[in-house]
Amino acid sequence: MASVDKTITGLKELYKDTYRLIQSSDGYLYNTKCVFNEPASTQQIISLCNEKKWTLPEDYKQFLSITNGAKIFYDEYYGISWEFFNINDLLTLPYLQFPDHLVPIAFHIGDFLVIDTNKVDGSTYLSFQDHEESLSSPSVIFNYGFDVWLDRLVICQGTKFWEWK
């Protein structure tokens, strides 16, 4: 099992001084940085869950307690990143038309990483929602938790590894 703490700590170490040049698919090179927010308090996380009546997985709550939202692999030139929502975003994103039990926790080029709060007790609570597909069924359902997903995203430098064939 991956550790959210170790993944974020490692990423902070890699980006501690400046931007990093990374290579994405098709040989495209771009300068990226990571922006981490201050941690959320335990009380903020509890209040979020109580107000929204959500049961969130422990690995995602750990993420919020380390960084209350973040921009990972942020390319300022194109404005592209993996943007992880902070608690305030999660409370106030009214334009999203997700059913109440689906929590969009991150955004990337119009697509969303989503937690199904009805499935948190199992291993299939995390999914990816392509913006061109219906919200009634996720584009991809992962059979592992947020901790593993985040670790793989970092290893792949922000590339959608689940699309590899």
C-alpha cells in the first residue's frame, strides 16, 4: 500500500527549489511546479464530512491533513495541472452537477477524479470522469485507493497512466 504522506513529502522535496522540466507523452517537454496549501485541521475535515453527509476514505482525509488542496505538475504557460480541491472548494462548487454521493476531488483539463461516498468501505470508491461522458457512469473505476492512485500519478509525472495499453 502506498503512503500519501511519503508521496507528498517526496514530491515536495523534488520541487523544493524551483520548476522541474518533465517529459510527457509524444516527447513534449514542459516546466512544471507544484503548489501545496496549508494542511486542513482534523476539525475542518470532520466539519466537511458532517455538513455534506459524506464518508470519505482515510487516505484522502490524510491528503487533506497534509495539503488542503494542491496544484501538481502545474504548467504556467498552458495553465494545465492536476488541481486538487481544498475544503472550501468542496463546500462551494455549485456548478458541478454530480449526484450528492459523488465527490469530485480533483480536476484536470475538464475531467474529474471522483470519490463515490457510497463505496468507501470497498476498493472501488475512486473513479475518473471524462467530461465528454455522462455522469451516470464513470469513465474508469479504479480497483485501488487514492493513496495508490496518487503514487502512480506522481511516478508517471501527471500522465493518465490508466489510459496506457
